[in-house]
Amino acid sequence: MIDENMRQTIEGLIKKFPCRDSAVVPSLSYIQKVKGHISENDMEDLAIILQFPEARIFSAASFYSMLKLMPKARYHIQVCTNVSCSLVETETLFDHISGKLGIGEGEITPDGLFSLESVECLGSCGYAPAMMVNSEHYENLNFKKADEIIELIIKEFTGKYP
Amino acid sequence: MITLTINDKEVTLEKPVSVLEAARQAGIKIPTLCYHEALKPYGGCRLCVVEVERMPKLQTACTLMAADGMVVKTESEGISKVRRGILEFLLINHPLDCPYCDKAGECELQDLVNKYGPTVGRYKEEKRKVPESHKDQIFARNMERCVVCTRCVRMCNDQQGASAISIMGRGNHSRMEPFSSDSFNCEYCGNCLTVCPVGAILSRLYMHSFRPWQVDNEVETICSYCGVGCSLVVQVRDESIKRVIPRTGLGVNRGLLCSRGRFGYEYINSQDRLTTPLVRKNGKLEQSTWSEALHIVAERLSGIKRTDGGSAIAGIGSPRCSNEDNYVFQKFIRMACGSNNIDSISRTGYAAAQKYFEELLGQGITTNLIEGLKNSEVIFVVGGDPTAVNPILGLSIREASRRGAKIVVLGNAKGLDRFKTLQVVPPVFREMEVLEELLVGVSGVKGARGEKLDVDKGIRMLSDTYSGSMDIEGIEELKQTLLNSPSTSIVFGMDLVQRANGHRAVFAIAGLTYLLEARLYLLSDRPNEQGLIDAGCVPDMLPGGRPLDIHDFKRKFETEWGGPIPEEDGKTLFEIIEGARNKSVKALYIMGDNPVFNLPDAQYIKEALQALDFLVVQDLFLSETAQLADVVLPALGWTEKTGTYTNLERRIQLQKKAVNAGSGMEDWKIISEVSGKMGYKMAYSDAEDIMDEIAKVSPLYRDLTYREISKGNCLWPYHGEPLRGEIHELPAMVDAASDFRADFYLALEKPLFHSGTLSRRSPALMKICPEPTLKINGAAARKLGLHEGNRVQVTTAAGSSEVPVSIDDTIKDNKVLLSNNFEGQGLFSLLTYTLDPVTKAPGIEGCEVRLIKI
């Protein structure tokens, strides 16, 4: 559900563009910023505000890997599985992380700390392999580096959030 | 003039087109997958690549415009290699389940791979796996087969305007999906089905029941649902209709169909069809033989004619029957029975409005082509949702909107929600006053036009008695839009005609049409409402719109028909009903209609029919009316007989026979048999014979033959002379409408998926829309504690019904909508009516309604 407050912000966004349709992606990323992910209800409400078909809003939301349609864990790991990133070692980075966390594509660890997702190119082919944790970008990875990043998060988390 | 060379062949073009179309004009076929004639070029599949001299790379022929002096090659070793490569890529994911796939045989990918493609793919990885979705009642969606050509999405967005489906995800995971990913929840036009080149979207209606090459018979015919008269193709196997498909570019619909036309054909094969004549014996309808039934009908009608005179007999024709049927029927009533008491259900709207328009403007019919709507700058929609009543006409309005036209709507029109520029929703039942206010406002600026003095006089009378503004939001803007428009079309639905004093709305619309020099479109929800009037199924006119009271016309017909046409004025539909109640009408012959259900105040109508001495009903089903009859005669339906239909723009089209019916007789045949037994011989060998006679007597159809009609584009000429004489009555200036203070008012909803007696016997339409729902505003529903799907008891003064609620925020305040399509739950059974003094249409009354949650 989009409340009145959010609706007004979206109306404000619309004014920045020549037509209402152009505000689809900015509105979606705004919804995600506020709620963490975009639900089906949000899209229905947005369709009414923008006077734009629901299906096309869904289409845009599902196209961008940065827009989340499902609730995610605190740390959302996105691993590139495109050609360059998959060439690095015999086992891909994705499989490695998946093995380490014990979760597959789109799944969440039982403690709700990590979720994992494979994505198409993150634009770092020259520094492959690459992955993202929430909005942080990591390049030139290998299994060891990836392990370190994950362990660091676990350590920090156990310290800060009991 | 553009001249280019394609494959060493010189091609000259009249208009600038793409290289692909230029090649097709020259008879050279370039393979395509994402291209479709009905859609804009997309350039997605890259299969149409061609070599163009002096261009370094291969070019997509669909997006490249042909230019003068271009030298194009469409086939070469290099091009074939590229095409083979593209197909191999497509086959990475496309499963090779052709033996199982319904599309095999008419699959474009299959044909292409057959021609260019690799027989074996080199890709060894696993294919994309997505289970086939059967969650929707009508469509099966197989996303393994999808080649993401986006034809379906472009069709849904750009042509249909429903925007219900879209491409979800990206890259390898792209797939076509409706928003809810479950059921389609859309307009169910099925146009995505037509354009899918592979077996990704399939119809569940005929799934796995036949192969495209196993069709015995394919007939190009027209639809039997509404007044647009769309062309469609019926495919038949083993004497049953397998499917209905459109053909790109064909007919008024240009290859688009709506849900009723595409999925509503199954009633023809219904188990409920009447198989033998029924005769009432000892108060019960019993099976009988044709000879006995026809004998009884002829005997009883002759008897009543002898004892009470011809005027005690009346007939009700049918806007669902062909011109030929209706022509023969009115001739039978006039000549064999000796009565002018002939009318039809069209009197409830179309025929009534048409007559009054004709008196006012000299033209009652829609004198413009449906296609012309697309070119209007302003389209004013009143009295109904064109996208539900006449869906294909509605698409023209949507297209105009996409082109930049202003769509202004008075009242509710849900299908135009995303296309309208302005909507004015007056308080319940006040549309008429808004129209009058608009008319007064427009005439204040425009002044009198001075061509039709009576209309000018009427407008002046209206302006004089006009008392102050109604203060409704948007009305001033609406007026300005209409005044500033260079070309206006007015689309008028019949909802306002069916109100108390409905003629005032007709007059206001006529006045606006007259002052703004607008084009008028009358919506018609039955296939032959115009044809029925042209065929003479109205009390005051002979075929061809010739008024009965002009002696010369009458004499001409008398010579042709060989006998006197009765002098006495005929009764209109509701006068016939009154006549039945007061015993001045003793016998009624109903052809193909169901007045008990289709007219308001079912109980009143039922009593009238029960008061008759003799009632004959000719129908496909044992309808509510047929159950009261003394004799029921099984007729033939759509695709079982040949005949012509006239659509709302006067286009005469041929509906062809496609299957042999098991039982029943053509309507005209039954009538001519009865007529013969009553002593008035009608010797027609087939429907074409009747058309020949109509062409002889009716000036509208002069010299028309079936051969001429089947070529298409056959519109009867419109000369613009008011055939039925001058204006009889100007609108009575009634004081502003009475108080509307009840909590809720019930109004008629015309749904997209149903049309009544026929559609409710079509399983597919029943799956899409299984039961009537009461549409109510969200805020009002909350006040009553109602949620979507709750059942509610709807009680009016005339009756009560139990229906589920569906919430629709486009409806304003205290109005609730109910359709009149489902057995035992029709809206009309809950309402009463008073007759409009001018149009003789029923003004629906008793709409105050009580809603109680169950």
C-alpha cells in the first residue's frame, strides 16, 4: 500500500518529467527506498497514481535487477554470472558463495542475514569477477576475497545486532 | 514515385513503405517472425535481414524504408547463414515438442526452421524450463516456446489498448506475463492469440482437439453478437465449429475481435438447443412434429383473423435474425395475418432513438463509417461504454485517443478510463439535464443554425425555460472542448433513451449534433437492429424505410406482393404488450426473441403474454418466453443458415452457412410454410431468392445481389431525406428531474463478456464471467460493510435478487450497476417502466433499491 505521504512524494516526482509515464522508474526506486522492496499492491497503487497500466509497471520493475520484488535479507548479495565473471575459475563465484552460505538462487539464510541472487552483467567485465552486497560494489574478486567479505559481515553483525 | 530493385526485379511504389512491404508487393517473400501486418515494425527478430548495395552491413527490411534507386537482395548464401544462426539461437530455448504442440502446422518458427534452419542445434546446455500455465480459464501460456517477438504485447498495448500483458524479466528470463501472473484478468479479446507466431499462447477452448490441417471447412462470415458486424473465419470439423479466428485486414474489424466474437460461438453446439417443435397439450409443452405444429399455428392464426380481424394478431421480429428473415416475417404479418402490428425489441433503444433522430435531423442512422471515428478531433461519448457495447467501435475511439484526439465522456465508460481527456460524472440520473445545459450553452455561443427550423425552435424553447447552471465539475471545460473542436463525433449509447422522458436526451444530442455539425454514431448491441428497420419490421414503415402512410409507396408494395396492405396503424412493441393485456391483441408471433427477459418489468410482460389466446415462439432455446408459448418452433442459428445483416453503419454483409444443423428450420422457411397454409403463398427456394425480391422492392437494396454483397464494402446509399416526414413532437419541457434521495439507485450495466440469452450458453464466456455482480463504489460498500465477493440482497419495489458485490470506484456515489444477462438474475426483472410519449421506448423506473448484506 502506498500511503498519502508517499503518494504526494510521487506526485512531486511526476512534475519533474514531461509525462507521467517517465516517472515509473524513479517512483519504483523511491518505493523500494522506503519499503525495502516493491510489492504487488504497491504496483497496483502506483498504476492508479500514474494512470499507467499495471502490467507495464511490473515489466519495468522486473527488468531492473536493482529493483526488488520480494522481501530481501539484511544483506543482499548479487553475483554476476555473465561470461567474463564466469571465466575466472573452474567453479564459478556464484556456486562458491552458494555453497558457503548453504542457500541457492533467490533464497534467504535461516537467520535472515543473507540472500543470494545471480544477476546479469554488473558492468565490471574488466575487473571480473564482481558482486554487489546491497549497494556496495566489489570487483577483482576470488573465492578468498569473497569469503572475507562475508565473514566480515557476519562478525560485524554478531557484534552489533544481538 | 519510388523505384527500387529487389532481387533484380524493378519495383515501383505508390507510397513510401518499408523494404519488406515493397518486396511483398512484388511477390517476394522475406522471412519474418516479429513482424505482423497489423502491428508497427519492431526489428527484434533480425530474420528479415537483406543486403542493400552500398550499405556495409545487413539491414532489417521491416524497419528500413524503401528509397529511390535502392538495390536490395533478399536471398544469398550470406543471408541464409545469418538466418540459420538466428534460428539456432532461438532453438536454444525453444523446445522441439512440435508433435505435442497445438500450433504445429501453422507455426511460423516451424516453417522457418524447415526452410533455413539447422536440423540439429550445437548447444548442449539445458533448455529453459517453465511449466505450462493453465491457471487462466481461456488461455494456456507456455513460456518455454516463447521467442519474445513481443507481438502479443504490442497487440495488447497498441491495438487493443488493454495493456494487460507485458514482457517480464530480462535476458534469458524474459517472458510474457499478465500482471497478476495468474489469470489474465483482461478484456479477453484473444488478439494476442492471433498474433503469437509460435505455441506460446494457446486457446484452451480447442486445445489438443484438432490439427490446423484437419479442418474440413473454412467459412468467412460475420459475427452474430453486436451491431458492428465483424468479419471472422469459422473453422469446422465433423460438423462442429472448432474455432473462430479473424483474418488480418479483413472486414470492419481489420482482423481484431472481441471476447464475445471469438469465444462466444459454443452456444451453437449447446445441449439445450430445441430439437423438435413443441406444442402445448393439457397445459404442458410436449414434443410434436413439424407438420402438426405448423398446422396448429396456421389454423389458430387463421381462426383469430376470422373472428377478431387481422389487428388482433401481432408479431415481434428479431434484431438477431437476418434481413431476409425479418423481411419475410413482416410480409407474413402484413399480408397473411393482415396486421401492421409488427415491432421488435429494438424499440427499447435503437429503433426508438433512430426514429426521433430521423424526425429531427432527417437522418436517424449512423451516416459515417466506424473507421472515421479515428480521424475525429473530439469524440463525445454519452450513454454507455462503447468498448463494452460495441467493442471494435470502441477500439477506434482508443486509437483516436492515441493519435491525440480528445475523448470526453459523460457518465461512466470504464473501457475508456485510460484514454479519456475529460470525464463528467453527473449525480445519479441527471445526465439528461447536463446534456440540455450543454445544448443551451453551445447554442448561446453558436446561435441558431437556420437549417432545420424546428430544431432551432426546440433549442430556443429549451433556452427560454432553462433555469440556471447545475454546477457540476468539468461541465464548462466540456462545453469549451466541444465548441473549439474542428471535427466532432458523438457516440451515443442507448442508456439515456431508456429513462423516463428519454426523448429529451435524444433531442439534446440531436441539437448538439446539429449545432456542432458533428458526426453521430448510435451504438447498437444486436447484430441487425438497422437491418430489421430496413426490412420493415416496424409498424409505420415498409421495407426500405418507406412510410406506410404515403399512398404511392404502399401501392407499389401492394402490386409487388399481390394483395392489400392493411390500412390500420400498427402497434409498437409496448402497445402490443398493452394490447395483449387488454385483449385487443389475441395472438402473438415472436421470432427469435425473449421479451420476458429482455424487457423491463418481467412480471408485467409475463402476465401480458399469458393473457394471449395464442402465442408462437420461434427460437434456438426454450427461453423464458418460449416456456409460455402454445407452440415453440426450433429455428436455426448463426453459421447454420445464410443471410444478410446490416451493421450500424449501414454495411450489408453476408453471413454464411458453415455447418449443417441437426434439427430446426430457417426462420424464413418456417414462416413461409405457415403463410402458405394460411392461404398466402410465399415461394422462396433459398435466402438468395428473398434477397432478390428485397432488391426489387426496397430502394435501399436496389439491384443488390449476394455476389455483390460478398465482395464487401456494400453500404446502402443515404440520401438524407427524412422519409418519415416532419417532426411530430418537440420535447416537452419537464421541470428538472424529481428528487433522487434514496440511498441507492440501480442502473443497467452492459458488460463486455455477455449479451444475454446466447452468451449465457457459451461455456467460455461463462468461465470468464460466471455470474452477475452488483458493481458498487468502494466508499459506499465500506459504509454497508461490504467487501468484494460478499453477497447482497438487492430489493426494489418490483422484486428482489441475490448477487455478489464487486467494487468499482469509477461508479459515483449512490449508483449501483447490475447487468441483464443471467437467467433469473436479470436487472430488468427488478424494474418497472413508463412509456416515453415521443420515442415509445420504455423509461425505466423504480430504480430505488435497498441493499442488505447477507
